[in-house]
Amino acid sequence: MDTQLPHDFTLRRPTMDDLPAAAALVFACDPFEFETDTVDLAAEDLRSDWRTLRLERDAWLVESADGRLAALQELHSNDHGSFRAALWVHPDVRRRGVGSHLIGLAEVRARERIPEEPAEARITLQGHLDASDEAARRFAERHGAERVRSSWRMEIALDAAPEPVAWPAGIAVRTLVPGRDEYTAFEAVQEAFADHYGHVPISFERWRAWNVERGDFDPTLWFLAWDGETIAGGAHCWAFPGTDLGWVGNLYVRRPWRRSGLGLALLRHAFAECYRRGMPRVGLGVDTQNLTGAMRLYERTGMRVVRQWDTYERELRPGVRLGTQSLDEPRREPAREATA
């Protein structure tokens, strides 16, 4: 679908100087996601994205006639055949063709980048949208995409401090030590999440940019479960500034320690620490078809679904899906890069 940009808007590439205004735009598009009166969290998310994005090639800004940001489009790649188009259009300028123009640019750019992808890979362009947003659903379908996956935001509201956690035998828990534990934690996360649908290995540099090199990174909220000198699992948590919400960004257990009660213990430990720090409400995100049975664990602790996100996908080239599809697949090693 070739849609021209309306004449009263202009298109340009973003720079890091645009970050505050772009964060305000993202916040205006979905304030519920951030649950705070400031745009700080949106800014941290964007900053992490932009550090790993080629802004001069894979991002676009649209300005209205009065110079205000009207829309932002980012194109991300996992280097294994999947492109993700992250699109935000300000509520005041929707249904004017701005989003259609931007998604068209993202598809053109994704097709240009197909030669960078593995020769056998199935190439897709994906987007994530709020399942309750009928206009967004119609937009995705109008542009040839279909729903392929869903994820839930789940939460629990604690009215009292949780009971003390019973840890499996031999497990000791401590928080991450900056400058020492980051790479070890990265390896543990990559190995554990290799069993999650669609997972592909990423580099330490990209993981660090998204997780550690953030203004809201708090190592005292990263709980690592050690069995001797080995990380058996972990719960990497975040605080939502200005709210009573704590967030479990990553909860994982490596294969040898599964079915030992470690996942449940880590989650309850995260609940207890969030409650102790004045965050009696705790949330996380989960794939509704999670391969490791995570949803059953979360439901067992009393968490409930508060929001659903749907993944829409359009195929750009047929081929082999390279992300994890089942637990029976051979394990792939995480991407390794020099850390010096």
C-alpha cells in the first residue's frame, strides 16, 4: 500500500537530540504502559533502542506544520529473519495516512536489508499492538499482516508481606555485583531463554545496552540464584518511578534446575523485595503459548491478566523460521563477542 505523507507534515531522521520529544510522543500514545506522570521510563526505553539502532537508516520522525513530533517509526532486526516495526502516531494525527506512509517506508527498508539475513531464513515484518485497540488491528490487517502470537501483562496486588521463601537445597541468592556479574548473568539468561518461542541469540553488547546501560538499572533489584559458582536462575527486576508497581523483567531457570521449585522461589522473593520497597503491585510479561509453562507458575502465585498484546506479522520472503519453535530443538550457543 503506497500512501503519501500528507502535505502539512515533514519527514526526517531522528538524532539523539530528539530523544526527549520522542519520549513525550511515545508516552502520549500509551500512558498506561508506563504508569507514571513523567516520561522518564519512555525515555529510558527509547535510549536503549537508539543505542543499538542505526538512526540514519532505520528510524524516521514525522513533524507537523508547527514543528511538533507527530510520529516515530523504528525498524529493528534480530539478525535471524525477523524485522520489527515499532510505530507510534500521536492520537491527534491518526487516520490521516501518516502511519501508513511510515509502515510503507519500514517495509521498503526491511526488503533492502534482506541480503543481510541468513539465506535460508523466512523473512517477516512484525508489529505489536494492544489487543483491545480495534483501530490498530484493522490497520495491521489492512497492511497485509495477520495475528500470529499473543502475550499477557500479568500483575499481583500484595496486601501483606509474603511469607519467607523456601529455597531449593544448595541454592544461595544474592544481588548482582556491578563490574563482575554482568557477563555471567547474560550467559545464564541466553541459555535459559533459548527454550522460549522465537528466541535467537543476541550479543552481549546489545543485551547490555537494553538492560544495564540505563538510568533506571538497579543492581540491587537483580536477584541471582547461585549453585556454587554457577547461576541456576534469576529474577531481574525494575521499579516504575512514581508508582507502586515493581516489574519482573526477566525470570528464568536453566534446564538442570527446573522442576526444583526455583522459579517459584525466585518469583516470591521478587514479590517480597518489591513489597518491602513500597511496591506492593508487581507485574511481568509472558507469551501466552510459553514453551516452559511459565503461565501456570504465575497463575499459581495469584497473578492475573491485565492486558494483552498481539503480534502481527507479514511475510516478506518464505523460508525457514530460525527462532526456537519447540523444546526438542538443538540448543544454539549465545552470540559471543569480545568484551574488552
